[in-house]
Amino acid sequence: MAERIAIVGVGQTHHKSKRPDVTTAEMCAEAVERCLEDAQMSMKDIDNIIMGSFEVADGYYSPDKWIIPELGAVGKSGLEMQNVGTTGGVVAATGFNIAATGLFDAVLCLAWQKMDEAAGAFGRGGGGTNEYWTGQFPMSPITNFARRAYAYMDRSGCTEEHFAMVRVKQDQCAMKNEYAQLKLGLTLEQVMNDALLAWPIRRLHMCPTTAGAAACIVCPEEKAKKVTNKPVWVEDWFTCHQGGSLTMAEDPTSSTLAYASHLVYKRNGITNPPKDIQAWEVYEPASPAELRWIEEVGLCEDYTAWKLFEQNKVGIDKEIPFNPSGGVTATNPIGATPVVRLVEAVLQVRGDAGEHQIPGTINRALATGYGGQGENVIMLLRKTL
Amino acid sequence: MTTEQKQDPEFIQFRYPRDVTYHHALGYQSKFANGLKQGRILATKCPVDGRCTIPPRIVCPMHHVRQTEWVDQGQRGRLISAFKINFPMFNSRTGELQTWENPIIAVELEGGARMDGWCMETDTSKLKTGMLLEAVWRPEEERQGRADDIMYWKPIEE
Amino acid sequence: MTQNLPEIPDTLVNVDVIGYSNFLVNTGATGTKFLKEIRDNKKIMGIKCPSCGKVYVPPRLHCPTCFARMSEWVKLSGKGSLTSYTVVRYEEPYLPKQPPFAYGIIQMDSADTGMAHFLGEVDLDKIKIGMRLEPVFKEEREGSILDIDYFKPSS
Ligand SMILES: [Zn+2]
Ligand SMILES: [Zn+2]
């Protein structure tokens, strides 16, 4: 029988485009120091460490060899893992699995990326996940989301202006988040006139490159109650693979997000997502993707999310509090990005999100990780058991 | 390839350029590459639901059954999605920055499988999902058994 | 359209895939200070843990056993003793020197850790564990661990 588990502490670095002042390991230590402080614990209390980044964008093999000593954590149990953009998601999900065994008192989940060091690793590292199949055409996250956005416009009838509305909303949220990287004070005109990367994707639509790390500590129930008086319970989690090329999908706009989130709703008795969940932190690598993700998690009918933006219904203090942190288009330390979502969701449930706190009580929050061409990790949090 | 040597004035940084060659085996998918050399597009077919897929696979990703049947997907297909690259990107074959005039498209073939390709029409406003396209092949002696042996997909009248 | 396509061969195909990368490495504030001391002053510095007192060289920001932040720099003489070594006699891409060459781990005096570097001005067959060593610096230094050309036997 699995233990019930809770997150007892979170921490992240101030995300920036460049961090020449620290090595990757030192940057990780910064997030871990903040996480331990938040949990009022020391490294002695941690008995398992799950860690990872998107290794191809790292330039280090076996980064744990460098990071574990920098954390003063030599000799502890743990794993190092990677799964492109979902890395932080699988790090957290694996940490949840391990904490749920009850074999460990406190599991530290750590994810990072120092993209100022990556130097075009995406394009150069064989052009994709498998060169023969995905490297024959110049593919990247930008082009992947360009084709999604084109198909979405085609199917939904929305225009480029709606993509700009999403971007402005994301920026308005990021402006309130001290940890966010891009805080630009954008207007619709600025977004609509921004440089095209791959039509209809403009530079501002796309997640930036970020140097940053994020961490959380997960404990089984008994330990969690001893450590903190505001544990955030992990109600459920699910990781979902998607194979091969996007062209395999029936619908080029979709990912596994609808499948994965509804599977989690079903096994937790969630019948009305907009009512049952009060905070959403969903990994959107590009502004247009946020529209489809809002639909896929069940907040509105397919191909109608752009109307919610037209009606000004999405925002921190609006009907649909989606990505109050400012999201991935403001901050993207890629391997760490799902943990950044998780950290935000924990802060929202605790009521500790400060200026970007969603008003009212947050009983449930949903955080996700996205990667590759459609993998998703779902993390469902609860205020009370 | 370029080796930028930009230094931060305050902090010491260095770069290490590397080129690494891997030799990937196509295995069961080799038949697809051999088909392209003959100007044919082949896909594996699932014995459970009859769906044809590219990349071809020895086992169906959804039903976990062996896919022993190969199906010729024909020379025509319909447009599913398209995009154009408006910025210089790394060409993974050369490691150099490059720009491209032609849109990259996804095509649903007559046989039902889907694949990526270059579109002959460079004006994206003339592209509509569902439009009919036909494969334009490189001359046989230039083909390498790769998807870009199909030089372009050409829009055709119905 | 369904056929078994016997005329298309099953001959196995291999493809060459080239991965290009050009990563940037940040040495950070701690690494930068260490390298600048070597570059500007020909000095090898260690860093001391405020909790357990161990001196680390090369330096790091946190003590690997205490997770304490370290900021106390310790000037080392640069001399040390060889704790282990090997002679590289094979060739492969990206080796830093033309083989044969020797490198070893040097236990630095007044420090608690060893540091890896090349051995020079020594007969490759006469290297002995425990032998005393001292650094030889390059004339042109650029802020790299290779500003130390090698360690040579010291009298
Ligand atoms: Zn099947
Ligand atoms: Zn110490």
C-alpha cells in the first residue's frame, strides 16, 4: 500500500538568460539552499535525491558527478534522469513514486538547465530525437509549434491577434513574479509586429532560453506532518509517452495532454475541472499552444479557447486562472521547467505566491510538464487530504 | 563550423567545439529507405486496425502486434499542416546556419500514412489543408534513401 | 494497393549521423578567481570549509560533505606529492597532448584533495608514486588550467 505524500518545501533560482557567475552545479545548489530553507530542513535530513536536466542541452555527461558533491550530498541514494522538456516532470514523478514507497523520509527532486551554455545544441545535436526520421528537415521546438499553430488557426478560425492576446496575458502575469525571466510590459501591437521565426510563430511567442534550477522536497505523510504545518499533498501524478513523429497524431494541434489529464480526473473523481481545480500551471512552450492546452485540460470546448481571451476571461484574478507565474514563454530553463510549474502550483495552494497569488482558496492545483512532440506529465496537488 | 570566442569581461568562460559521428542502423525500417531509392513510399500496416504508419515499425505502437505487411502509399497525398522557416537555423547535416525558401509540410498519403516533406509552393497563403499534392522525385542516381529524395510535393488540380 | 512488395529489397541500411556541438562552460565566480590567480600571479589557491576545515583544490563553492558555502581562500605553495599516475600511449580525437604523455593526481601541500595534471621534464619510465612535484607555468597565460604547463619533479 502506497504512502500518502506531500511537498514540504520548494525553491528556485532567479531565472536569467545568462549566469556566468555560477557553474551548473553551483546554480543547482542555489535552488537547493532555498528549498531546504523553505522546508526548514538541512541536507542531513534528505535521504534520496532525484535529479535531471535535458542532457543534450547541458554539455555534461553524468552531471550528477559534479552536482552531488556541490550539494554536500555524497553517499546518498538517488537517480539521475532525462526526458527532454518533461525532464523536470519525470524527476518529480519519480520522486513521488519513491516517497510513496515509505522507504525514505525526505526525497529531494532537483532539475536544472543552463541554456546560456547550450549553443544551439538543438539544431546541432543531430537535428532531432532521431536523425534519420526527424533530422531530415530543419526541425526544432519553433517549427514544431509553428505547424501546430497553423493547424490550430485553420481549425478554430482564430487569428494571429489571438496569439498576441495570449502573449500579453502571459507577460502581465510574469511582471508580477520576481523569479520570472522576461518581464517586458508588452502591448498587442508589439507582439503582432515582432520578428517572424517560422510563420505564424514570432520570436515573442516562443519560450526563451534560460539558466535556472528548481527543487522540491517530498515526504511521506507522517514525516510531512512533523516537518511543516502547511504540507501540500500530491493527490496523483501520471507520465504519458507519445511515440514518433507528430504526423502520426490524428490531430496535428493536439498532444497527450487531454488523454493524460482526463485519466487523472477520472481516478480522482474530478467531474468538472474548471470548478474542481482552482489553479493551473500548464507547460506552454509557445503562446499559441496555450489555447489548445486550455481546451485539452477541459476548461472549454475544442477550438474555442481564443474566445476566452477575446472576452478577457483568462488571468490571475479572472474566471480562468491559467499560468499565474507567467508561464514558459517568460521562463524556460527547459529541463527544470516542469518543476518551476510545480513550485508555482505549491505556492498557489499554500497562498504564498505573493503578487501573483490567485484570489480565494486553492483546494486543488494542476501542474504539467511537456516535452518532445507531445509527452506530458500531470501533477495534481491538494490543500487537504 | 563557427567557434565563437566571446568572453565575459568579469568571468572566465570557454568553449569546446565537438563533432561526433554516430552510425545508426535502420534495421526493419531499411525497407523504407530501399523503397525511396526506387521512387516508392512504403509504410507498415497494423493487422488490428489496418492503419499504415511512417516511420514504419516492426511492432504497432498502439496494439503491440508485429507488423509484417508493407504497403505502397502511392504518389499523392493531402496537406495536413505547413510552416515556413523565417530565420536561419542549423542544418544538422552540415552544422552550419542556413535559410530555406520552401515550406515544410505534413502530407497524408493515399495509403493513409503521414510524412513530412518540402512544398514546391513557396507562398504559404496559397496552401490550404486538404489540398492535393504529388511527389516530385530527385533523379534516381541522386537518391540516398532519405525522405528528401522526394524533392518537393507539388500542388495539383483535382 | 496492398502488396508484399518482394521487389523492394530488405537489405539493411545504416546511416551516418553527425552531432555538432559548441558548448560554453562557465567557470563561475569561484572558478574564475582560481584561474585568474594562476593567470595573473602564478599562484594555486585552495578554498577552506568553515565547518569541517578541509581545504579543496581545485576550489568549489560548497563543501561536498557539509554543504557549507566556502569563501576563505588559502594560498598554496604549489608543491605536492604524486598519489597516482598513468602514461597515455593511444591516440583518439580531442586528446589534449600528443601521446605518449603522463598525467597524475597530485596531493597539494596544505590541501586535503588531489588535483589532476600532466607530468613533464621526467623520464616516463622513472615516474614514482610519492615523488615530489612543482608546477611549471606557461609564458603566455589565458585563464585556463592549462596555464600550468605541467608538474615537474622538485628537488
Ligand atoms: Zn495497431
Ligand atoms: Zn566541510
